[in-house]
Amino acid sequence: MFVKRFVAALAVALVAVGLPVLAPPEASAQAIVDFPVSFQVQNVNRTTSQCTADGHTYTIRGHLTAPASVLSRPNPAVTLYVHGTNTGEWIWRLDSPGHDYVRTLAEKGHASVTIDRLGYGSSPIPNGFATCSGAHADIADQIVRQLRAGTYTIDGAAPARFTRVFMAGHSSGALVAETAAFSFGNVDGIVLTGWAAIGLTEDTMRRFFSAYDRCLEGGEAGYPPGFVHFDGSLDGFLAGGLGPDAEPRVREAITPLYPANPCGVMVSEPVGIMSDLTRIGEIKVPVHLIFGAKDVLRQGVESYPGLFTSSDDVTATTVPDAGHFVTLDVNSSVVTDGIADWLDRHQ
């Protein structure tokens, strides 16, 4: 393991300075690297999704997971993955056999960067009202720029410069991806999972208004100011995320990950959705959408792909029996295989 990590780190360092990489025979093309990464970002909102942020500098933390061979290419590609309102980076890298999405994508030849959004997990913020959905789209664009320029920090290697950068989002992370795409135009394509700006169900609205009321009270006891649970209860979190046929071990794995979420992000999402519906037709890059057939938070979304009127490359897949957390639910291989194939065609 040490040898593989050393070889991978050396490969990234050589690429960063423009030197050729000569891999020894034991350094398989499928050797996977998984490096912690961080990005210095400004918590500002320059999108048309009107909401306020404190303007301070923060550190966004995550991981770069990829085949070592991808990082040694002259013009590598990467996908930035943005999680939704009530999850975290963990939805893309769950420690459960068969559900570590980025590991599977790396085995299929693709590089991924996953992050905890500002106010989540390893990317904390002192007050949940200090950031918002539009600011998260701005921050995502800042990260895209840093991935292209190689100006981020990576533990154990030199930062690679990525020629092509895609953005994928889950749930409201897909709203972030769409907002970044039409606001800044710096991505080469977007992948949207468990999301549509239409088709919000009664289950969604009940969760939102309950969380909104608790945000008006300043947040929940035992958490920093301005943080509440979107789902209201652990049972609601599990029922809202997974379909009825989900594997018990997946339910067990995500139970301790039930997160409190920043109020500023949640309460700004309705305005973000309205802005999104106004400008979604401006997105020109390829778009791939993935829906869960048993997603209790989104239904009646069949017409959503037709709103991307400026893109001539829009595809959509519905995952049988899957709930909202499509990367973790039954038939998740439909998600990983489909996205890997889509990236093969577009990277």
C-alpha cells in the first residue's frame, strides 16, 4: 500500500511540473489514489439567486479519488461532486460495500473530487445563517477554477491541473450545479441526481416548512446558531432518503450520519429554484439527469429535461425502485454505470 501511494504521489508531482511519468510494472493503471484536498474560498454570492452571505474566507475540505493513471495524463478531466441539503460528502463515499460511489467511478477510470459544502461536516461555519444557496454555487465555481489552475491544496502530492471539469450534484446540490452553470459557464457538463426544480411533493414541503419554523426560532438546541435537521427526525431522514427496498446495511451505515443543516442554505432554496427556472434554458453544456422511481421528495418530473432548451445533449435515466439517495439505494449500479458511460462520452 505504501509503495502504491508513493508511486501515485510521485506521478502527480511529476505531472504538476510537466515531467514524464515512467510507471514501474507493479504500478497498475487501475491503482487508485484517495487524497484529502482543501480549497480557500470566499463566501460571496455573485449569482442571480438572491441571498446573503458573510463574505468571509473559509476552507472547504474534501477528497480527490482517481486512478493514478488519470492524474498522469497531459489533459486530465475531473468531476466535482456537490451533496444535497440533508447529507454530506459521505453520500459519494459511503463506507459500505458496493456503495462507495467515487471508488467505483475510479475503478471505471474517472477522477472525482467530493467536498463537504460550507456549513457541513469538515467544512464548518460558525452560524448557519451566514451562507446561502447562491453563495454555495459561487463557491462551487471558485473550486472549479482552482481545479483548472491547480491552486488548491492536496495532502500527499502536488495539485494536478484539470483541463476539463464537470460538476455533479445530488438533490439541492444539483440546484447548486445548475446555478453555477448558468451563472458562470465554467463547467464542461453537469450531472443531476435526485433533483428537479419541479415536482416537489407534500413530503418535501412538510419537511421544508417544519425546518423553516425551527430556523425562525434560531435553530435547534445543542447545535451552533442557525442549524436544524431538514427531515425533523431520524426516521424521516431514512424514509425520505431511501426507498422501501433499500439494503439494511445501508440504512445502518447512514444512521449515524444524520446531519444538522445550515438554515441560510435551506431558507434561500425557494428563491434559488425560482431563479433556476428562469435561467435553466441558458445552460448550453451537456446535461445528464438521474431520478429515483420511488423518490418521495420528487415526483412528476418527466418534463424536466425539456427545460434545458439551449443544450443539444440532454439525457435522463430513472432508477427502478430507488428513493432519493440514488447512489446508495437499490439498483445503484444503474447510477454508477450510467454516469461512467456518460463521462466516457464527454470527457
